[in-house]
Amino acid sequence: MQRSVFGRANILLLLACLGLLAGSVAVVGAKRFMDSPTGFHGPAVRLVVEPGMGLKSIARKLQSSGVIRWSWAFVLLARWRGQGDRLQAGVYQITPELTPERIVQMLARGESLQDTVRFIEGWTLRQARAALNAHPGLRHDTQEWSDAALLEGLGAVERHPEGLLFPDTYRFAVGSSDLVVLRKAHQKLREQLAFFWERRDPALPLTSAYELLILASVVEKETGSAADRPLVASVFANRLRRGMRLQSDPTVIYGLGDRFDGNLRRVDLEADTPYNSYTRAGLPPTPIALVGEAALAAASQPARSDALYFVGRGDGSSVFSPSLLQHERAVDRYQRRR
């Protein structure tokens, strides 16, 4: 009887020792898996994590691409680190020297590859959206959206999206939705517009920040030389005060849309559209372009002048005149070459 008890005790002790040994081996193995570089052969792997992709799917993708041997081990590691439900969508560059633990950290922190897209001052909304549509690093979620859908996606209160993006260079995680960039550009426009509206000249003949944006867009398109912007803004502000028509060619061109072939004719200046500032008084109904900081600054604080006309010298700069007679002389000199 005693031998039986003694024998069972030895067996239990042996099993306990084996269990501890197995546990130690498992801990050592887990530690080695966690801390050792994956060391897979070949070039870096680009891991695309789609929105909504779960931990197990990500682990299987890592295994199928040859980054790790066992997807289940990666799942256990991520859960043990408390990151299993925090892995973020994006495009990640996985290199052989990375450890599984570092890969988990990358995905949890959203350290996705970054790229940029640039919107240029004076572009139309159509040009900005074309740049987004052509960018290979973005998901083109808004490509087929209507103007109304875009306004809703931006959270804008205006009735037309033209001019509601700020021209700048925007960074984004590769694989992001184009709506992410659009929202950044719209938010920056809101901030810039509020800043300059708050600091506008009290004598400015405008009733809202949106009218400032419209005026700034005309200044943006009419200015060939940066130094001329305040005077160009002054001309249009003076005309608005006197009830004169702006007579701005870029507004007419915008109203022509696809019909404009690069040559503005007299018949175009006489064809009435909501944007024809030769046939209609006041500002156009919407901005006609993306407006940069310099144009907003000039439109909010125009130069103090009595100028009502300007004409280009041919070198990008302009001559400004307070009377039609002086303007005609400048036109003769610089345009008609008389």
C-alpha cells in the first residue's frame, strides 16, 4: 500500500516537473518568437490592412506573405500585449529585421506608410479632385460623388463646393480615403478664412466671410505678380463700393466651363451667365478657384488707393489707373503697343 502511494507521488512529481519544463520551454519559445527578427527572405513586404480587418485575418496575411511562420503565435502575442483589437488599417512596410512584437506595435500605433498630395493656388475644385483621383496612394471613395454628396461629406453649409479647399501640401497614410485629405483641406480653409475675416479692413464692402472668399478667388486668378495683389484687391473693392461691375475675365472664363477653348472673345464677354462680371454687378455667386493665404490677406486688407482699372504690362505686373482715360492710355501702351 505504501509503495503504491509512493509510486503515485513520484508520478505526480514527475508530471509536475515535466509541466514546468514544458512551460519553461514555451516561455522561452514565446520570448524568442517575440524578440527575434522575422528574418524572412526576400525584399520588404507591403502589408495592406483593410478597414475592418480583424487580428486573425492580419496574422494569416503575414503568414501567407512569408513574414511569420505561425499565425496563431502572432495572434497570441497581440492579445497578450493587449493590442489585439487595436490594430489599425493602413499600408505597412515590413522588413526582415522587424520582430513580431515591433510589427504588433506598428499596427497598433498606425505607423502606416505616408505620402503627400498638393493642391495649387488658383486651381479649380475639378483640378483638385483630379489630383486626388490620380494619386495611387489613396482610396478613391469620393471619385463619383456629386457636389451635394461632397458638401455633405465635408460638413459644409455652402450650396457649392468650389473654393472650399485650402491649397497646400497634405500628408496622409497610404491607403487612406481621399475624403481624409478633402476634410483636412476644408478644415484648413475654414481656419484661414476665419482668421482673415476677423482681421479684415472695417471699410471692406463685404457682408460675410464667404463674400471675402469669393473676392479673394477673383484676386487669386487676376494676379500675375505677387506684389500687385493688394492693389488688385483695391480695384475690385473700389468698384464694389461704387456699384461698378467687376469686369473680370477669369469670372467669365469660369462661367464658360468646358466651352472655354483658351481664347476669350467679345461674344463671350457679352454672353450672360451667373459668373459674367461684365453683364452682372457684384460678386460672382461662388468662388472661382482655390484661394491661398496671400490672396486672402490682400482681399481682407486691400491697398488704400483710388484705382478702378488695371492692365497687364506683359511681364506679369500691372499698371493701375483711377480713371478710364488713364486706363485707355495704359492699354494703348502695353496692349495695343501704340
